[in-house]
Amino acid sequence: CKKCRTFHKNFMEDIMLTIYGTKQCRFCVECKSAFDEQGVDYTFVELLDDLQILKKFINVRDTNPVYDGIQGSGKLGIPLIKTEEGIYTRDWKQFLPENDKN
């Protein structure tokens, strides 16, 4: 319904997201492009710019249940999305606003 879409849009505008990834990762580029096109606010953290940031990401990847099934596969598991509440997810598409059909 229109009221639900409006609520979702307004709710999502208030959430600040952090994307952890690399500029070379096609999935990260796809995520950033979709967020830009849909007007989703985010901060992008380039994992390859700083060794300490990369270490922090690896710690999350090795200990967070969102990475169950990725650990030991040889994949990085990026992009990683972190909400301002400190919740991690790999499902970035959940933050895209619904298209308004009006």
C-alpha cells in the first residue's frame, strides 16, 4: 500500500549504513551504484586503504554468524553492510526502497 511504502521510505532515510568493501569488487560496485540510484545514504569503507580496517573486517568475518558458510571458502564475503545499531548483514538489497508505483 502507498502508506506502507511511504513509511518504509521515511524509515530507511533515517538509517545510516556503512559498506565495507573494495572498489575492485563487482558486488561492492553494484551495491554502491544501487544505493546511489535509490538515494540510500551510506559511507563506503575501502578495505584496502588501511591495514587496521582490513584487520577489523577480517575479525568480523571470522567471528560473526553472518559469515557462516563463507569462512574457509576462500571468499571475502563483501560487501558487508553495518547499520548504525551495529548489526552486520551481507544482504544489501534489503535497504533499497520499494519503487513507488504511483
